[in-house]
Amino acid sequence: MKLPLSWLSDYTDMAGVTPKEYDAKMTMSGSKVEEVYYLGAEIENVVTGKILSVADHPDSDHLKICQLDVGKEEPVQIVTGAPNVTDASVGEICPVCLHKSTLPGGVKITKGKLRGVPSNGMMCSFQELGLTHGCVPYACENGILFLPAGTPVGEDIKKVLGLDDYVADFEITSNRPDCLSAIGLARETAATFDRPFSVKTPAVTGAGDEIGKYMSVEVKDPDLCPRYTARLVKNIKIEPSPAWMRERLHACGVRPINNIVDITNYVMLEYGQPMHAFDYACLSDGKIVVRRAKNGESIQTLDGVDHDLTGKMLAICDNDKPVAVAGVMGGANSEIEDDTKTVVFESACFHGATVRVTAKALGMRTEASGRFEKGLDPRMTLDAVNRACELVEQLGAGEVVGGVIDVDATDPSPKRLPFEPDKMNALLGLALPADAQQRLLEKLAFRVEGGEVVIPSFRTDILRMCDLAEEVARMYGYDKIPTTLYAGEMVQGEYTPKQQAERTVSLICREAGFDESMSHSFISPKFYDMIGWAQDDKRRVSTTILNPLGEDFSVMRTTVLPSMLDNLAHNHAHRNPSASLFELGTVYMPTVKDGKADPDVLPHEEKILTLGSYGRLSFFQFKGVVEAVCRELNIKDVQFAPEKANPSYHPGRCAKVLIGGVEAGVFGTVHPTVCKTYGLSGEVLAAEIRMDALFAAIDPVRLYHPLPKFPASTRDIAVLVDDAAPAAAMQSCIQKAAGAILENVKLFDVYKGQGIPEGKKSVAYSLSMRAPDRTLKDEECDAAMHAAIAALEKEFHAVLRG
């Protein structure tokens, strides 16, 4: 919000306040000032000059030699090629850049010669002064700026054009729409500097007649439009606004257009209440209907763009058609034209959330919508429309018809909160008396009556005691609040068991050579196709984002695997020979209703440990990482079973992770088709393990085992079995058969190839046997080996290899 400091003087006393002081104190009191800048900071040594004579250049057919009075003893000679400088221009007053002057954009002007004739400066156009044509509607668009007759000669051009003012650029937070106005900021200014504050009530004389004879207003949806106020002005005269209004609009960053449009913009900046003006002749039967749009209705807005409306949008209509999108922009079918004679001024309050949804759906963002969506005070509508009509009369822009149409469905009673000075002191760490707190609140238009604080209607952000305490604190001065230590005993924080488990998993993965990756929780539905999921796969049902950034971020993922493979593909595409990544990512499992995600129920969130690797680990080494995670978490009874139905993995090199017989995840070699989709080559390994399943299986009791006193006896065994025989199941068979002396069994070789029959494989295990109280005898070890071999022969038809 840009605001010229001179405007504040209409409501409060600004005497003695420097721009620097204003910046510092307003920021400290809660109205953050981004910067205070001087409008004419880039303009130096530019004055008004009167053209005394115009002569042709002796060596040019378009250059003119001008003598100008710039308020000095001697005239200044300037050579110009401007097309609007002719013999008839004598007596005109224009901006003159003298020797060593500067213009916006860093342009520097010095004296010189044009085709041999000295030129001691330059005459300016309005563009060279950083102005638009709306700021000086009397100016020639392609020539020198000729100022109105009677403009003083030798005057600094900044003063003449209203550029000798400071502008404060405020950062207004979304909870303070009342500060999106000159009056709101003046109120804050008066409170900050402890100065008086007053706003004159708009006075409208009126030209007789009665508005009810001309028009009517019907609000069909008061929940979306709690108040609609309108007035009528006839016999309007479309012409440029006066200089003071144009200068204020320009300083606020608004382009002046004409008196009627400028009045609505001026009132919006002054009161914070957006307004709109309709051409009365374009309203069917003089009727305005505020209603939800009908599906299929369309409107062309003032920017010339056609928009299709829906039943979720609020429209301003006549009997036949929409004439404006409520709170966003008016329609081209009711636009003010040069021949418009009667105007309807609209000042209304619309439901903020509806305006925001409508503006977003239509791809439109306007000054009006930005204000409405923050939630405006419905009490402002009447004052704003009366102020607009007051300006119409002051500018002689038309005749205001008597009467006001005011459809008001709001509760006029003010909001009240208990006045609790002790609680506010306790919250703020102060000891302010109740009367001191009351005085601070009254500076901001609050009232204390009967032990309650009466909240002004424009403070829609005040909801509870702590909000009032904030008002007291900022008016008292944040810098005056004493620094205090926390009372009570400081308790040292610690990680929850789940957080400790996650940290342990992360540490194990990093120690295994994996780097942590992070990816978006929002993905594209196409990701499910890329990992081979069928169209009817129930895992594809995902929670859809209502306002996605794009299709690539339109659903909440139910698996982290596509994101992991995408990260691996990124490394592979950049010629990284190997990569091992892990992510503790969240998936979002929706409640399914009629085959779709139920939008009324939040999805179940669960963390998944996802591993991915290529170019570094073999299948069994990768399996060892999964085993290490389970081992370090002290999880017992971990088993692995073949998984052939998962379309994302190779059916012959994929296994389920079972904990206590319950599936906790899956790991294996990524399916070659999936790898090709991602542009990956070679063996790519991945794992997906549910953290909740790991956490639930953690044994909190860790037993201490002393170092063994007696040596171990190690034996190797190699058997020939069917190719389909699971190595993990064979290992479990050995553990059961070998007995109590078996300390450890480890698979160390799986071989298929020369010397091995078709459909068979050679599997080799290393068995470590030990007794805690003695050195084992060969007979004991032999017996355990024979038992293991016999069990393998019985269950897997294994044949011992020589």
C-alpha cells in the first residue's frame, strides 16, 4: 500500500514528523514500512520556462531555436525537434532541463550544440518526467509538455506537478484490511504519534428526485453479500479529474483515467472500500440482482476477456444478464463510456473466500479482489458511496439523485470482549494499570464499557484476549517491554521413541553408503504408470489437490518409489556411475468411497523407508542393508519370502520382508520395463519398508552377551537344489535342524552355469558352531552337519555336492 504522506494531513497532524522518523515509529508500532521515498528523487534542476521566441534552425528543416524565460536575468536558448513547438507556441510554459540536470532513469542533461547551434538544456515531455498521459491529460502525447496557463515561471517542476512529496510503501498483513486505506493508516499514524484523529462525515447535497423511481436492488444470496449500497448520479460530465486527485492517484501507483473512474479509485484508496460504477442505461429495467451465477452464463469483463461463470461464483446482474463479477471486475456490457449520462455507484461487501475462489478460477487478480478476500467491514459501504457522491458534487461531475438503496443483512451490534487487564499484563510481562491499558486501546478506537471492550467494526482481526493484548503492547512500545527470563524449571527436550527409531534408520543407511534424498509429496498420476501399476490397481486411488500447481503436482502420493527412481534417473542422466539413496518419505492413503478418495476424510499418513541403488551393490548386498536396519533396531523373527506379483520389480528377484509372519515391505531388482521408462540401465535395486511396522516390532530389551570363552567350529555346506528353492527358507531349515550349538549360518554363494544341470542351482552356506561351556568335539559338529543335510534332503530334495 503506497500512501503520500501529505494525504495523512487530511486526518491528523503531521507537523514536525520527518520521513525517517515516520518510517521508524510506524514500523515499531506494527505498521511495517518497506520504504519512504521521495517522488521526485531522480529529478534535479528542472524548472518551468516560458517560450519567448521560436526560430527555424539554419541547418535543419525540423529543428527549432527557442528562447525561454526560466526566471533568471538572461533567457536560455534551447534547440528542440519536438513537433508541437511552432511559432504559435510563444507564450507556452513547459518543463526545462537546465545545464547539469537529471531525469528519471538516470538521464543526465548538459549543454551542447545541435548542428552547430548552442543548446543550453532541453524541454521535456511528460514521459521524460516519468508521468503517464492520465497525469497530464492536457498534454500532447508526442511532444513537449505545455503546462496550464498561469503556471509560475522558474518554479521547480516537482512542486508544479506534485512530485515534491514523500510516499510511504507499507507492507500490510492479510489480517489488517483496515490499513489498506488512507484513513486506516492515518488512524494508526495518529495513535503512534499521539496526535488527534478525525474523519469528516461525507456531506451530499443532492439534486432532488428519488432513487427509488429509477432502480431497485435485490440480494438473493445475503450469505455472500451481507450489504449492498447504491446511489445514482445523472447528467454526468466525463472529463479529466482535477490535478490534486490525479497527483494523489499517481503517487499511490494508480493511473488516472477520468473523473468518474478516478472517484471510485480515490474512494477505494481513501476508505479501503472498492467501488464500481455502472452505466445505468445498460441495466435492464433499472434492476440490480445480486445472486450466484448460473452454470453456463458468461461475461466479458472490462479487460476484454470472456469468462464462463459457475454456480460457485457471485455475480451482479440485471434482469437478463450478469453485468459484473462480484468483488473482482465489472462487465464490458455496463462500462462507462464518453456518452454515458447516468451512473450507478455500487459500494458493497462480499464474502472474502468466495471472491478469492472466483478470482483464482477466472485467473484474475485485481485491487478490489485483493481487498475483498481479506474480509472488509460492511459498515464502510454507506460512507464510501456517500464520499463518492460528495466528490461528484465537488468536481461538478454530475447531479446526485436523492436517496440511498442500502440492503443490509448484517448485525449492527458491535463485537465485545471481556476487559482483562491482569491477564494481559501476565501475558505481556508488564504491570500497566487498567486505566493506562484503556487509554492505549482508546487511541485505536476501542471503547471500554462496563468491564467489556467494544471492538470497532473495522477491526475484523480482534477475536480474543491475546489480540487485545497485542494492541496494548504495540501502542505501549515493544522496545519498552522489559526482558525477562522464563519462569519455572527448564525441561530438556528429547526425542520420542519414533524419532529415535527414524534417526537410527537414517544413521544405518548413511553408514551403508546411502545418501538421503527428499522429494515432493505431490506427484503426477502418470507416475503410477511409470512404475507399472495397472489402471485398476487400488493403490492408484489418491487424494486429489483442489488447487494444484500443475498436473505434475496434482495428487498426494501413495508410494515413494516413483520419486526415488526419478532421483536415481537424474543421477544416471548426469553420468554418475553409481548412486545409493534413501528417503524417509510420507505417503497418504485415502479413505476409499465408491472407488474414489473420500474428500471429507483426511488421508492416513505413514512414513516409508525407501531405498534405491544402482552401479554399486549386488542383490544380496542390498538385502544385507535391509537386514542391518532390522538388526540395529533389535527386531527379531525377520524372514524373507519370494514376491512375484509386484509389477514394479523383477518377478524372479524380489522378496517380501516379513516380521513375525506379517508383511512389512518389499525389496528387489526393479523391473527392466520400469528401468527403461526412467532411462536407467543395468541392475537397479529398490526397497519399500513401512516404518510403522518396523517400530511396532522393535524389542526394547537388549540382552548383553559376553564374548565367548571357547572357539567356534566353522563348516561349509554346498547343495544342489531346484532353481525355485528359496535360499532364505533353506537357511531357516538349517537353523532348525542343526540344533542349539549352531551359532550362525550365512549364505555365501549361489551358482548357476557350467557344470550345473538345467533348472538347478548350487547354494552354499557357512555354518559357525560353538558351545558356551566347552570346546566342541568333531563328533558334535558332524552330527549337526548331518542333521542339517538330512533336513535339506527331506524338504528341498537337496543333493550334497562333493
